[in-house]
Amino acid sequence: MKYIITESKLENVVIKYLNKMYGDLEEYRINKHPDSVYFVKGKKVYMEHNSKRELLYVDYDTIWKDLTDTFLLEYDEIQSIITKWAEETYNLRYVTPHEQLPIAKIRWDRLIK
């Protein structure tokens, strides 16, 4: 049996998944990086919103990889869905999501200890 899933239905399923897995992240700010808000759970950073550049850096090893592996989404599809999810869930408007840069990963790992 074949299932046909429209693009809007897939988007809704992915957003529900994101909310279930990552919908309870807490905002974390530090004086050293005043333009950034980090979204954390426990001692792990999952996203960083840079308000000066309107960029949203998303952890590749968790959120981004989940969408690639579980839903077989391409880069631009992931960007589009995360943009919508970030606005609905975290009230982040006009952001452009990107995989976090390797240097950000190092900074994130040191951020919350």
C-alpha cells in the first residue's frame, strides 16, 4: 500500500516531531555574547539565535540530523520548516536557520558547564 503525503502534511508532522523532541528548550543568555540567545536543555545547547544577524544556528548532531535522517529532508526544506517552527514555538521571527559552525560547537560545549 502506498501512502501519499502532501508537503503541508509532512511539514505538520515534522513540526509536531520538533515540538515533542525540542519544544521545551530554555533561553540562556550570557554577557560575553550579548547578541545571542542560546536554547538549551540540561547542559546541552541546541540552538543559538544571533539577533544582530537574524541567524539561527541549529545543532547538526541532533535537530538537523534528525530531520535529514528521519524525514529525508533536504537543506532548503529543513531551513523552511525550522523557520516556521522557531516562529511558532519560540517566537523567533525573520530568522534564517543554518547548521551550527564547527567553531560554534566548540563554544557551545564550553558554554554550560
